[in-house]
Amino acid sequence: MTANGGRIIFQGADLFDGENALRSGVNVVVEGQRIDSVGEAPVEAGPDDRVVDLSGKTLMPGMFSCHFHTGFGTTATQGGAPVLGLEAPAAYFGILGARNLSTALQCGITGIIGSSNPYNLDVCLKEAMVLGQLEGPRLLACTQEFVTSGEQADGTNRSWFMDLNNHGLIRRVDGADGYRQATRQALGAGCDIVKISSAPGHGSSPIRDICYMTRDELDAVVEVARKQGKRVRSHCPSRTAILECARAGVDIIDHADRIDSEGIDAVLEADASITPSLLWSTRFLAFAESWDHSAGAFPIGDGFPENLPDTLERLRGVREDFEYTCKILPEVVKSGVRLLLGDDFGFPMMPHGDYVSEMEVYTELGIPAQTVLQWATKNGAEAMGRGDDLGTVDEGKLADLLVIDGDPIANLPILRDPAKMPAIMQEGRFVRDNLR
């Protein structure tokens, strides 16, 4: 909306609507928070309207990052804490999270689905945005990561002697009643999506074909979340865990490295989504396979001492898992499974803001850029439960829009250049406006 209350008329745009190929010469009218019309017919401007000529530019929906750790980033100890989420005080994580949300928004990400953080961080950041103290994408606030005792992600496995009471990013839970209580507490505190861990592996360690959680535990989490209209996501790389989580009704299967045809069918039947998150695996392997083992022990492990043969065997297993995932991912795409963008941004090898690099991993596997951009827009909105309101450029939807100077389908890397994204609009309000 213009300062005097008129409409915004985007004229002559090349439109990527979130799903279909570019259409040229499209006029899109925004009135208030919503898209009033989309079409090729001329639009008569009123005296209070602002007309923006988008000839040679692309108009597209705002993007979604659907595996977003708001608290990941630079800390004084940089991974030296015994458990993720204990690297810094809560106040520091708040500052870090606010910066990460701002960075995401300035990259054209207008919607985020959180993925495990300490200190109820997502809820606090969401409240700050609602109260006008922070500008960032709309956010589904995530819980800590619920883990069963003794599993790979249980940080106290390697720091048991510290007798930690604060488990940072994780929350150790056991039994159906334990998961039921933990889910109720987290949702009562304001979370929108519950994160569970159901299998080991992905990225830095090989996958074992197990599911940590019992079916009763899975059912307890999903049942409580469903009753409250909330969602569940699972760190879920193994074949067995994929099947168990999909059949239990988990909404987002994170990673799904070892999915097969049976798993694809189960995910489709459940109408679940998958975040492959392959940038982390790509960057980890590049780092690991260039490491000079004669110079010292490889620094990324699970915290326990490891001799060189064991390290090399672990890295070989990670490479094998990665190659399997790369091979089957085009089949997953072809099947119609809803795929999403989002990865473990915030680690030194992949800082927040480097989001286009994840898209490029998939296009390098032969997945068309248009398909990947659909993951970033239409699919993300649907996974958030906002498909009726967001994710595509259609009449009546909220006006979360990006203006791109060029064609992002033909030239995906332009999305990482702020100068090539002269406008970012959220609910009809310009967050960035370099169109004048």
C-alpha cells in the first residue's frame, strides 16, 4: 500500500507464480495486505495508486526456509560447549537469532519453519516480531530436540561426568507418557512444531537402520500435537525411521537419506514433507576428504576418542550414504513427494545468508531450477499450513512478493545478489524498496 492508502500496481512483470513457468506481461495489483488481481489485462490506475514498471524483471512469491536453526552462528566457544545450545548465554542467543532472522528476510525468505533451539528461542523471537520489536520472516516456533536417553544426539553421553541440568538444544525424554508431557509443555509455552530425533546419522556420521523411538512414543507426540493443531518434525535419516515416522503421521521428515520406494509410498500416503538438507553433507565431505590426517585427528566427531581407521571408516560410510541420497533424490522428486528447502545454516562451513548454495546442490543433481524454486515457495507454504494464504501469486493471497532483476529460473545465482533483488514485500508492505 502506498503512503496515501492506494494500491501497488506491478506492471508488465515476468511472473513466476510459485509453480508454473514464467509468464510475460503480467500485471499484479496489491491492495492492503493482499493480492487483488493477477492477469494480462491493463489495469487503470487511480490517483493514489503507485504503478511500478517491472519490464525485464521477475515477480515471484516470498521464499521459505523450512529447517531453520535461529540460534546457530558464531559464539565465543564456537562448538566447544559439551552440548549444542550451551555455547553462550540465553541473551546472546537472542541477539544471534534476531540477526539470523533479519538476514533471512533480506535474502527474500518471508517464512521460516524452526528446527530445534535452546531457551525457547523461537517463541521469544516470534513474540518480539509480533510486538514490533524485531523485523523478520513469519515463524513456526520449534521446540528443543526431543531425544531418547543414550542416543547419538544425547549430549550427556560425552559429558555425563559434568552432571548437566541444562541440556541446551536437546531435551531427553523416554516413554509415551514422557513424550506426551514434554509435548504438552512445549506447546503450552508457545511452540508451533515439535522436533524429535528418531535415528542416528546424516552429514557427519553414518546412518544405522534403526528407529530410536518406539511406536507408542511417536504416536504420543503426534496425538498431542494434532489435538492442538500443531506440527511434528523428525531428524529421520534411516529407512526404518522414515517408515515409522510417516506411518505415525509426522509432518516433516528431515533428511530422509536412506529413503526407498516403500518409504516414498509411506510419505506420499501421509502427505508428509521432506527436507533433504544436502548442503551440510556436501560441505562436510569436502572438508573431511581434504583433511590431512597426518597433521592431527579429524575434528568433527561425536565427542568420543576415535583412532584413524575408525575415522576413515566413518567418513567412508558418510560418503556412501550421501551418494545413495543423491542417486534416489530425483526419484523422490518424480514421485510427487513435497520437498522443502532448509539446512543447518549457522555452522562455519555454511553461514546464514548462504541459502542459494543449497538450491545449487539440487540443480547440480539435475533437478530443474523451477522445481527447486517451487520447493522454496509453494511447497514451503503448504508445509507451514499456509498454502491457502501464501506460496503462490494468486488473487486473494497475502502479498509476500519478491522482485528479481532477471530470470531466477534461468540464472539461479542472481538470488544471492541483493542488487538483483530490488524489492521485498511482506503482507503488502515493502521491506526493501529500491524500485523508484
